[in-house]
Amino acid sequence: MIDNKFSKIITYVVTLIAVIGIILLGRVLMAGEDAVENDVAVQNSVVSPLVSFSQYLLYGVILVTVVLSMWGLFKNPENLKKTLFGLIALGVLFVIAYFLADSNVVLDNADKVLPGGEAGATINQLTGTGIWFSVILGLIGFGFFVFDLGKGLIKS
């Protein structure tokens, strides 16, 4: 009984969102391509509400996704424990990547130091960390791939 009511509510909400989106898109289409591209007042009155609506819709979807994911994790403590161990493992790998990264000078193609690319800059360290983190995760994934491939070859 509750599932049927919840399903109807979801259907009404999705229908309302679709109708609002169609109305906002219709306003943009009725304004015309030239007016939307060239007139700032038309952009502010027609395009801005569509963009704002899309932003709020995205924020709402992210919020619902995170809340439902957390709810599912807290309802099943075993999955919560596995998730926490996975996050701790990623954190350890991130710290390792941070220490592997260097903060060298970042130069452009004319050998001039880019703004913010000075030696010891935080952005250099974080960029290097991201690169090393990706390399470490790629190597781990490749290792599992080779292991699974070898296991499959041995079984067959």
C-alpha cells in the first residue's frame, strides 16, 4: 500500500519536473536563436531560468543520491564496514601518492614559469599527487586484470 502511494508521488513529481522543463525550453525556443545569442536581456529572462532550474535539479538529484546511499549503508552495517575499509585504503594510497609527487616548476612551451607554477607551489604538489594516484590505481587494476587472466587460463 505504501509503495503504491510512494510510486504515485514519484510519478507526479517527475511529471511536474518534465512540464516545468518543457515550459522553460519552449520559452527559449520561442525567443529565437538570434535573440538568445545576441540580446543579454533575453538571455537573462529566458535562458537563465532554464539554467537555474537545471542546476537546482542537479543539486536535488545529488542530495537524494547521497542520502539514499547513506541510508542503505547505515541499514546494513556489514556494507558500511566494507565501505569504510575501502575509503581508508584509498586514503592511504592518496597519502603515498602525495609523498611520491614533487612540486617542480611548471613551464610553458617558451620556458617561462606559468603563474602559480613556481617551485613549491601547492597546485604543483596536488597535480603530481593526482597523477601518481591515477598511476597507482591503474597499476593495481592492471595487476588484478593480469591475475584474473592468469587464473582463467589455468582453469581452462
